[in-house]
Amino acid sequence: MEGIARWIPAVGVARDYKRAWLWPDVRAGLVVTALLIPAGMGYAEVAGLPPVTGLYATIVPLLVYAIFGPSRILVLGPDSSLAPIIAAAILPLALGDEAQAVALAGLLAIMVGALLLVGGLVRLGFVTDLLSKPIRLGYLNAIAVIVILSQLPKLLGFSVDAPTLWQGAVGLVEAIAAGELDPIATAFGVGSLVVIYVLRALPTRVRIPGTLVVVVLSMVLVAILGLETAIPVVGALPQGLPAPALGGLEWTDVAALALPAAGIALIAFTDTAVLSRTLAARRGESVSGSQEMAALGLSNIAGGALGGFPISGSSSRTPVAEQAGSRTQLTGVVGAVLLIVFILVLPDLTRFLPSATLAAVVISAVISFIDARGFLRLVRINAVDAVLSAAAFLGVLVFGVLQGIAITIGLSFIAFVNRSWRPYKAELGLVEGLRGYHDLSRNPEGERVPGVVIVRFDAPLFFANGAIFDDWVRSRVRAAGPDVKTVILAAEPITDIDTTAAEELLELDEYLEARGIRLIIAEMKSPVVDSLARYGLTDRFTPDRFAPTVGAAVDAVTGTLRSDIGGTRWDAAPESPRRDPGDDASGAAKG
């Protein structure tokens, strides 16, 4: 069963499903359905396709992802970032033929899905490991701002046609200043927000689902007052159920769509992976990046085969599901089933649903994404992480999700290299009353072992810091005076060494040897020792140059100095001592 659940997460969800989750899932499905309809139809039109294809691209992927998707909260569907790319890819090939455009869009979705599925099977989802907490925090804050700015015009009853976020923000301000607000739509939008937050403030024992209340109440008011022609509404649903629509395709179409498919696959996975992993972390869960990629691929393949077009995780519908109390992917199943029911039985129901009310539902949900307190905490505890979070926030806002995340990951690598380039360094010594060897900079009362300099370098040795390591050790030897006979390198933090750094280590050893000083390497991990062997340094760094612990190295060295006996014997070191908190202590206790 565990093996099946690994590949088909729905099995595990069904096995562990709790009765208490049923109503929250159904309730969330009811609320999300109200958003699935306008989003699907609207993004289909942006992609140059019939509105009904947007519903097909919603229904089928939701059902498939509910079976194979690792995230319990993610809602899939048409997306604003993909729709313009889809239009640019298929419309020149369709030449005005609507049926051909639908077929090309389906083919494009299948190609995108195939790329994602292969990527998931070969475990390319590891890229999600690069999405650190500061990046995810900045991403979510940016997504919240983007979604809120996109929904404010709908909340106020007008529209803004702008190609970029900033132009949209300027257009929003100009429209408000010009008095373009629709009073009735604004009343519905702002009133819905007020109702949602009032109901949300009620005690838990009497909590009422505000999002569901405002959707139902606003539809009733529009129907009773006859306002469906006075304010923007979702409108009636188009007819028809998902069905194959891939006729008239040729192999040349596959070649023509190859590059757009790769670009869409990259954008779709990046957007979906960040959203999925971030929300999972908020809920104390985890998702596999590779499994996410494969599930997204299967959802695209199924959607494309049944009249849809490429889709990804939704940054507007997912938070609504979360705020409505969704616990599992049953929410998506409920949404898909309700869409089918509405198409077949009640297609005119949505013509009473105000767009302003839906905007209020979305805004109230994504506001929960904004975590200013988390960012301020990063500012207090780690300036570098705060900068990375701010970079992700600004990058997503200015350049888009894919570019913004790529920029931030690049900055993360730079920050990592910088930390490794100039890591913490410590000279260790004896501190009265404490076992072991401790950082002398943190324990100024400490003393060096006579005739010995013990150094620790807290990073892998590589081309960027090898020279810094060499120069620093030489400086400590010079500071210790002429009586130094041995340098002991506490090498436990050194987890790797490249060829450039190995040369620096060799030059340091030659420098010390020329001054009658012996270099001993303590606690070096076996794989790093193996690296020195591969570099051909075994003749130089013979086994007697390596010690199991700092304590063993000091014992042997001081014993050799006292008796002036050649050779070295490494005795088993005693148990490592208790280390003082914040002391950066290293090495075993003296025997």
C-alpha cells in the first residue's frame, strides 16, 4: 500500500481521510467553483480560444491532479502568465481557424505535459531544493501584491488594460482619480470584504464560512434586484463536456510548438513548485518536487487530450481554497464535479454572480499570504536572508515569477560562495576549567598549547578561499612567535577540497616545513582524505600526518616534544567534552 501511495497520493489520502475533513473540503469546493468559472473562461479568451476550453482545462486537470498530485491544497487551472504565450504560439499556426486553434492548444498541452512528466520521472524536481525559506517568503508576498492589484479594478467595477504590473497600478490610480468606480459594483465588492472579515472575526465555535456566504448572498441580491445587466457578472456557462479535439494536426505542428512547449513547461513548473512547496511548509507538510513535476505533466496531458490547453498551479484560486478550509484534493474534485453539473443542469446560474464579489473573495484570501512580520524577523536575525527575500519580492514584481525566482537563486549562490569565501576562522587553545580546545577570540583568557598552533577553518576548501586559508594560517604562525614547532589543522568542518585548494595546502606545508614546523591534520573526513590521494598528495601527506582528533594530535605532539622521540603514535582519544554554548569549541578533550 505504501508503494502505491507513493506514486498515487490519492490512495494515501483516502486511507487516512477523516470524517471531520468532509465539510471543509466540500465547502471549499463550493467557494472555489465560483472562481474556476470566470478564470477558466477569461484566460481561454486571452489565449485566443473559445471560453468553454477554459472550463475543460479546469475540470480534467483538477480530477487528474487529485489522484497523482502530492499537494493537498494546490488548485490547478488556466493561468494569466501562460495565456499570452499560448496565444502567441498557436494563433499564427491556426490562421483564423477556431477548431485548428483548439487542436493546436491541446497538442501544446500534451507536449508541455510530456516534458514535465519526463522531468519528474528522471527526478529533475530537485530544483525545488534551491527555493530557500527567504525566497519562498518573498515570492508569496509578491504574489499577494500582484493578485490584489489585478483584482482591485474588478472590486471597484471597472477594468484596466495594461501589459505590465506597474502600468496596471498606474492605470488603477488614474481610473479611481477619474471617478470610474461603479457605485453598485463597489458596494458589492467592499461589502463582501466587510462581511468576510466580520464573519472571520467571530469565535471559532460559531465560525461561519464568509466566502460562501457572500457568494450566495450576492447572487441572490443580483437576481432579486435585477442587477445582472447593471454590473459586471460572470455570465452564463457555455455548453458541452470535455472531449478530444485534436483533429487536423501534422508533425510540422509538433516542430513548430517545441520551443513554446519548453518555455511553458519551465514557467508552469516554477510557478507551481514554489506555490506548492511554500503552502506545504505553511501547513507542516512536504511535497516532492519530482512528483509535483510528474503530476503537473499528467494533468496537462489529460487536459490537452480532452479539449484543454496548458495549465499550472493557480496563485489566486489556491489561497481561496486554503482560506475556505480545504484539507485535501477532494476540494478540487468537488469543484470539477460542480462545473460539470452547472454546465449540464444550471448553465444560467452564474449570470447572477458579481465579478466584484469574486474579487473580494480572492483579495481576502491572498492577504493571508502577506507575511510582513516574517520579513522583519529576517531583517533582525539575518541580513543576507532578508536581502534575498526582498530580491525575490522585487524580482517577481518587476520581472515575473520565473525571472524573479531565477535572479534570487543566483543571488543565493553568490551569498553561499561569499560565506564559503570568507568563513569563520578560529585559533584554538586551552581554557582553564574547560575540557577541549576553544576559540581564543571568544575566550581571551585562554592560552596556546606551548609550541603548537591549532587552527580551524569552517568551510570547504575551494578555489575562492584556498589562498585566504593559506594566508590566515601563516599569519597565526607569525603571531605565535618563533617557538612554534607544530601546526594542527582541526579539519572536521572542511567537507571538501578542490585541486586549487589542494595546491594551496601543499604550498602552506612547504612554507611551514621550511621553518621547521610540522603540519598535522586532525579529524579530516575520509572522503576528503581520499580527494588528497586522488590529487597525488599521499607521498607528501603520509598517514602519520593525520590524527583522529585534535586531542590525540596534541597529546602525541606534546609527548614527542617532551621526550624528543621521532615518529608519531595516535592513541584513541577520550570521549568528546561538553562544549560551551556559543563557544565554537572544536576538538576532543586532552587525554
